[in-house]
Amino acid sequence: MSTYDELIERAASEILNSKNTVALTGAGISVESGIATFRGAGGLWEKYDPEEYAHIAKLRSNPERAWILFKEMIETIRKGEPNPAHVALAKLEDMGLLSVIITQNVDNLHQDAGSKHVIEFHGNTLNLSCMECGKKYLASEISLDEIPPLCACNGVLRPDAVLFGEAIPFDELVESRKAAETCDLMLVIGTTALVQPAASMPLIAAENGAKIIEINPEESALTYIADIFIKGRSARVLSDILRKVEEKVG
Ligand code: NAD
Ligand code: ZN
């Protein structure tokens, strides 16, 4: 058994030795920004079953009800700020040590932290679009006092997140697969790895010879393929890895 410090040291060396590192992030990386995961305690998911509220069919048949959840999600997400884990990934990209983040999150926190190359696998809740004419809006410019919010054309607006019952946007899927196939190191952070097809990205990477470093306070469905599993919260672990990388670079 390696100690925590040894694992941090090994992770930092792998990042420095890699030619192409990619990160896959899930809801866990935003927990320390105050945004709960689906399954964690205290989330709005305890009140609203996401498959019931955030399903495209339910949005179409009963937009008032779906928007009860969307409104709370948007309000929760807008209060959240990037935490040290988001910041560490942005710094690694700045240093030329991380090529892209594939995120399952819909909270914009990677971009807020300064990350430039982010693939939003499940879209972004802060962008809205009209279900009739397709016109796009920012959630920040739309009042949610009355729901569902409406477009100038009177169509119902929706968040541009991938809802249950919807496919992953084609370009994002292709780009993510390419990133997974071509990386030689993948950081898998804060995901249960249960939601497909995002969960298959580390498998694709591993099949193509990439090493996998996983960071999570709990084991996930993919821990068995991890070369290095660092048990812990991502804010602390990624800050420690970044510090070690900076120390080694000098
Ligand atoms: P998940 O809820 O299934 O799993 C979250 C994972 O995070 C768990 O493995 C948990 O052990 C881990 N975790 C908890 N605290 C952590 C911490 N401090 N640091 C690191 N990891 C921590 O999330 P998922 O696998 O990403 O899949 C659920 C889907 O729900 C995703 O598609 C995502 O789009 C969506 N979602 C997004 C947000 C968001 O945008 N912030 C929030 C909730 C759900
Ligand atoms: Zn419209």
C-alpha cells in the first residue's frame, strides 16, 4: 500500500512524463463548490427525481413542472464558484500539461476557473434555447419569476443540457472519443462512472494504452482499471498534485 504522499508524487510524475493528458470530470468535482451530486446527501435530487423531472418527454408534456427543477438547478449553479480542483486543472492546462477536459457537468465552473478547452458532454444549464424557433438566451438575461420562461415568439425555453431521453450532442461525442483514443494519460475525477456513454471514455483510453489516474473519495465502477487511485476529495488532491508538479518543474 502506498501512502497518500507517494500517490501524489507518482501522479505528478505521470503528468510530467505524459505527452497528452486528458481529464474526465463528474459531479464530484463541483461538490466543494456547493453543488451536490445526484446521489449525494443534501442535493435537490432528493426532492426531485431527475428522471421524472429532467426528462425530455416530461418537459414537453408539462413544462411548468420540469421548470421547478431547472429553476432550482440554475439558482444553485449560479451561486457556485470554482473550487481549488477546477483551478488546478486550469493551471495544468496553462502549463501545457493538460490538453482537454471532458466534463459531464452542466455548471460552467471549468470555464469560470479559466480552462479553455472544455468539452461539455452533457451541455450547459446556463444557456437556454427556444423549443419552437431555436433562439438562444443566457439564463442570466431571463427572469425566472414566472416559469416556464418564454421566448419572444412565445415558445417555451429549455436549458441546453442533455436531458434524460436525449442523445449526447454528436460533435461532443466525436471529440471526446478522439481525446480518449489519443491521450496517454486520463485523469478521472469525481464520477461514479455509471452514466453512459461518458463512463466508457476511460475504457477507450485504457484500451488504447493510456494510464488512468482516478481521484474520488469512494471507489467507482471504473476503479478496477485505474493505475493510480487516490482516495480523497478533488479540491485537496488536485491542489496537492499541482503543488508537486510545480515543485518538480522548479
Ligand atoms: P454522480 O452524482 O453519479 O457521482 C458523483 C461522484 O463524485 C461519486 O463517485 C462521488 O463519490 C464523487 N464525489 C463526491 N464528493 C466528491 C469530492 N469532494 N471530490 C471528488 N469526488 C467526489 O455524478 P456523475 O457520475 O457525474 O453523473 C451524474 C450526472 O449528473 C452527470 O451526467 C452530470 O451531468 C449530472 N450532474 C451535474 C452536476 C453539475 O453540473 N455540477 C451536478 C449533479 C449532477
Ligand atoms: Zn422562439
